[in-house]
Amino acid sequence: MVPKTKKRKFVFVVGGVLSGVGKGVTSASLGAIMEAKGFSVTAIKVDPYVNVDAGTMNPVEHGEVFVTDDGDETDQDMGNYERFLDADLNSENYMTTGRVYLSVIENERGMKYKGRCVQVVPHIPEEIIGRINNAADKHNADITIIEIGGTIGEYENILFLEAARMMKLKDPDSVAVILVSYLPVPSHIGEMKTKPTQHASRTLNQTGLQADIIVARGPMELDKPRREKLATFCGVPKENCISAPDVPSIYEIPIKMEDQQIGNKVLKALKMRTRKTNLSEWKGFVKKINNSKKEVKIAVVGKYFGTGDFTLADSYISVIEAIKHASWHHNVKPALEWVDSEDFEKSTKKVQNLKKYDGIIVPGGFGTRGVEGIIKAIKFARENKVPYFGLCYGMQLASVEFVRNVLGKKKATTVEMDEKTSEPVIHINPNQAANVKENKYGGTMRLGAYDCALRRDTKSQKAYGTDMISERHRHRYEFNNEYRDAIDKAGLQVVGLNPESDLVEIVELKDHPFFVGVQFHPEFKSRPMRPHPLFRDFIGAVVKKK
Ligand code: GLN
């Protein structure tokens, strides 16, 4: 831990009116701006639900589970923070109501409160404040941005807002509050309405907090009359109402926000001296995005799910961003299409539809639905020399496909599909099997960063340009080493191995423009201006094919 040598400052970002309007990207963009002013910044995501982490939640309800190096299963906003701050965050950067209560209760069981009565207030907010300070210290941050999920006024947010109030009361100059609110434009009225934000502001006041800045999200710019209304009714200076209309790319947001000097406004609220912002890298990057006009068509093949609060795009946000980063690197624009693998199960002929794509990705997944269709798509990519990139399940199923169709063992499968299969190409180790048997699902997968040694002169090794890498994992099943020599000899080379456990981490086809399967999730480590090497080379092969 870094010794506390400087005064830490904290910015709480809270939401009004409705969630899902971009608090995460606003927080991440503010972080990028503060970094571009030369501050060290870290960010914390608060999820108000009782789950201890995001790992046990259905992706349809929650969106992507973002995995950190230290193996925490967190919210997708953590990915935005990592991408915008270009920093690795860990479990100290994430908390939920469940996690906070669990530690207070464990502390109580361990007599840590020395016989006192343990109460919701102050012990829960104190635990929250301790966690916030811990993250600030661990990252030696000048500025810590804390995003409180959901909207103010929700029951489960009260104690997090109380923590903010307590921090502000103790040291008013160290805490600023940003309200990210939505200003709808009802079609029958055709004008932007401020009233919902006025209500949100008042609800925030009831918690003892006053916004220093309002970020006015909406389909259009905030105009003068409405800016004045917000200022009058929400008690925020006019110039601190930031207009935040929808933009084509989230990577423009730091620039748009800084055009309105949000950085210096936050610094003023924190009683700090203002500073210049150097966003030249971001500006160059956005220019590159806008100049990437030629399209490449990528199919993302998996089982379809599209109901609930979140869509497929939310569930695979890091994969989508990684594809974009890699595409822009090659000055092309990705056109992504979700292809429902169950269609291929109904009609094998439909696999031929994949002809229209320049590349195929099979992302991570769980369960049995759609798996046979995915295997057909992989066979198509292998036989037709279409660039293929398999992520986690996409690597496991590429191995299954190869054993079935090249080695001729038609019964080959993963035990996730058939527990008693005679050809378990993907199997489960005894520890994991015990976890499943005992219903120990939370936080028990193979999680977080593991080393992987690369075989020289392979596509993967050349992509990384090094012999040893570290990548993040989230899976329960593993490649069965009984099949290792056979697939390697037949052309699906085993080119990445974990040096301690000897687990297979990467397979790649020898005679193919690009056919790589990875047991890990490379998408988590792709950064806007530093695309992931394997995504980069996958898109490179896609561009070449086109
Ligand atoms: N279902 C597979 C496993 O648990 C793959 C997981 C994934 O793709 N993240 O091992």
C-alpha cells in the first residue's frame, strides 16, 4: 500500500430519473479528463444490490460480468473505467450492499467491534467509507470517483449516499457531487423537460447532499432556457449544468465534456486550483475513429437472449469494444451482427449464410442451448478459412469440433453438455465438480489473471511479441490433456499453456489465415488506444480476407 502523502479528493456520481443513461461513461470520461490534467485517478463502482458480486447474476438481467486481475466478478462499468483510465482496477474498486454487509457481519462475528452494538448506522456507512479510502490509498489517487449505481431515491442507495454525506460533513472540501440526470423530449411536446431532474435534485437534497454539477443527458443539447431552469430549481450554478446529448461514439465524451470545462468546474468544487487539460491523444484517437469508414462484417455467433433489462450488446460489451479498438487500429469500421446459433440446429443449410461475413467470433457462454449450432459455425470457419476467434467457450467448442470432425471421434463433447460422455474433450477437475455438487457457485470459477507460456513462432506468440503473458479467466471447465497430443499432431496446435498447472490456454490452427481459440477472456484487457494483440491480428486477417 502507498503511504498517505497527499490530500485525497472524492467525486460522487449519482443518477437521477432513470438508470442506464451513461453514469458509467460519464464517470470514466471525467476520470480521463482528470488524468489528462496530470492527476492520478481511480474509480469505484457501487452496485446497490445484495449479491456479493455480479458473478451469480443472469447476464440478461445484469449485462456483462467484468473480471478483474485479482478475480473479482464485477459490473460492466468497471470495464469502462479500465478502458478510459487505461488502468487495471481490482476488487477494492467494486462494492455491493451484499459485500458491505457481509464484512460488517463477519467483523461482528470476529468480535472486531469489541462488544459494542453493531448498527446499520453508523457501521454500514463507516464500512463503505473505509472501502472508499482503501481504494484511494491502494491506487495513491489524487481523485477517486465513486459511481453509485441505479438512481437516487432507491431504497438500497440510502446508505451509500449517507456515506457520502458523512464524508462531506467531515471534510466539505474533499467531496464533490455530480448528478447525472436524464432530460426527456416527449414526442407529443417536442421539447426537453427539466421537471424530472428537478425532482431528482430535490430527492438528492433529502439525503443531505447538494449537486455541484448536473450532467444533463438527453437526445439533444441543453439550451439556454432549460439551463436556467435547472440552475434555479436545482441550486446549481448555470455554468455547472453540462450538456450531454447522445453522441455516435462514447470515446468522444471526454472531449465533449471538457469543451464545457467540466474538469476545472469539479476542481473548483473541490477547492483545488484549476489546470490545463491535454486531450490531444483522445482527439487524435477520435479522428482515427471517424476516418475508419471501410466496413468489415463480423458475425458473433452464440445462443440468443434478448429479453430482460439488458440486451446481448450489454452482455458482451467488452468483446464489442475490443473488436472496435482492433478495427480502428486497421482503419476499418466493424459491422457486428449477432447470429443465433440455434438457427443452424434447425437447418444445417443455414450455416452457409455465414459466407457473407469476413470474420467469425464465438464469445464466452454457459450451458447447453445453442451449442451444437455453434459447433457447426466453427466447422464452417475452419473449413472455409474464415478468420475465427474463439473466446473461452469459443475455444472449448473449437477443440470439440476438431476432435469430432478431424480426429473422427463423433461423440466428442464437453461435459457441460453431457456429464457422462465417453469423449470428454472438455472436462471438469474434481475441485470444480465438488463446487457444483455442493451448490457453491459464487466466486468459485477459475477467475482472474493467470500466466500463459507461448510456443515460439506461432500466430499467438507473434501477436503478443513475448513468450509469457497474463490474461483473465472466468470458466469452470478445462481442456482435457488426454487429447492434447492428438489435436496438436493433427494441426490444432496447443500454443499456450499455464506454466504451473499445465492447463491448455490457447489452441490455433496451423494452416489457416487465423483460427485461434483462447481459454481466457482477452477482451477485458483491450484498451481504446492499445488494442489487444489477438483481436488486432484477428481483424488484420479479416481485412486481408476482404
Ligand atoms: N461454459 C464454459 C466454462 O464454464 C465457458 C465459460 C465461458 O465462456 N466464460 O468453462
